[in-house]
Amino acid sequence: MLFGLLPLPAARPRWDQQSRELSQRHVTKRAKKLRVKEKEIKLKPVIAFDFAEIRERDWCNVVTCHMDTAQAYVWRLQNFVLGEHILKPCPENQIPVKACAISACGNFAVLGTAGGWIEQFNLQSGINRGSYVDLSERSCAHVGEVVGVAYDSTNTLMISAGYHEVWDFKGRGLKSRWEIGCAVVKIVYHRSNGLLATATNDFVIRLFDVVALRMVRKFEGHIDRVIDLCFSKDGKWLLTSSMDGTLRIWDVSLARQIDAIHVDVSVTALSLSPNMDVLATTHVDQNGVYLW
């Protein structure tokens, strides 16, 4: 249980058999060989990523989006190297990619851009498999930036945020849109229970049932921008962090807050372990990862 969270005692950093690092490797050496500047081939900081374990032995199973970069990169977790394919949505426009997700089957990746385009790629071949388009109103999926994307567990639906939109996976047509009157800043989707949690710029957390296509929960309490959120593995809890200096725990079934932790430095990212006994957090202007 997480009630009464306390940070674990500090330990010396160490590498073990579970530690993994995905990097370009030997960037300086490659730059000299190609006779270019190192910064020309070095990837920018990662702003979003997704992975799938199911096809790890077959092809690349990690996708990364990078700051101010108009393409996404794929990686092989099995041998920790950069893959051969580069995923380029809207190659003629060069719009930065902001969000990515890998399908439950591990065969496809979807990318969302700052210009509102959403495009799907085959991970094995790197081939663009088409765009998600609302033909009734515009030529692309969103008017503004795509904040987040997600696939359901059965390859039936794809969810995107900027607006709250649900799309048909195969036909790539729009099925539903939820208008809530404020901008979405973060989403997280729980495949097992089919719930989508969204944080908006009015500091409210909303939960949507993507199968029933309706809002089912609304959590209020934060008084500043919500930075991150995550579900527990069983989907019964939702954890949220905010620039108001709090980390809050919400019970999804009871539809209420069950705990709140005040921290001196606001939490920028959080992740709860599968057995729900350890919480990992990062904080503003702090380089380390804290365990609770």
C-alpha cells in the first residue's frame, strides 16, 4: 500500500542484469568518419516513447519521439540498438512529432504531430500505412497539436488527444469526439479496463470509457497544472502529480481521492510498480529518480 509514502534510503547507483541502455553509441567516432559535426547526427532529447514486448524477437519494439524533430526512431530492445527504419509522417511539411504509441499486437506504431496529423506505420517494414482523417471537417485529424495517442487491447480503436477523439483502427475513420471546452495536456490509457484518463488545463482529471464512448469520472482537487498521471496495474487507482506540489491518489471505483502527498519540489513524472509497493518519481530541477 502507498498510504504514508516515505522515500527509500539512498543507495549507491549500480548496474545489474536488468539495466538497459538504448543509445546511438560512438557518436563522436561516426561523426569523424562521416566528416560532419557531432550535433548533426546526435539525436535530440526524447519527449515521448512507447514499447511492446510481444514482438521483441522479431523486429524493433521501441519507438521514440525527440524534441523539435519531424520523425520518430525505432529501436531493438533485444540488442539495444537503433533500428534501420525512420518513421516520417508528413515528409513534405517537416512538422515535429509529439506523441507515439505501439499497438497491442506489436505490428503498428501511430504518430501524432504538432500540426494535427496522425499517421500509422508498420514496424517491421517502416512503411506508412495511412493517415487518420476526419473527412467531414478537415484534411487532418486535429486542428492543433496532438497531445497523446493510444491503441486499445484488441486493435479495434485508436484514441487521440488534443480533442478527445476515438478512431476506427482499420478504417481510420472518426467514431466519436468529446468536447469538454478546455485543452488536453496529458493522457494515459489503461488497456485492461478500457479507461482513458485525461488532464486538462483547468486542472481537472477526467476518465472516459472508450468502449461506451462517455465520461465516467471527474476528479477535482489540484490547483495548478497537472504534469503526469498513471494507473495502477489493476486499474483501480489513478495517481496524479501537479505543479501545486502534490501527488494525489484517486480510487477509480469509489470516484474519490484516497490520499495526497505534499512534496517540497513538484513531481514531473511518476510510475507505480506492478505490485504497487514502489513508486518512482522525478522532480523539477532534480537529476535523480526517487523511489518511495
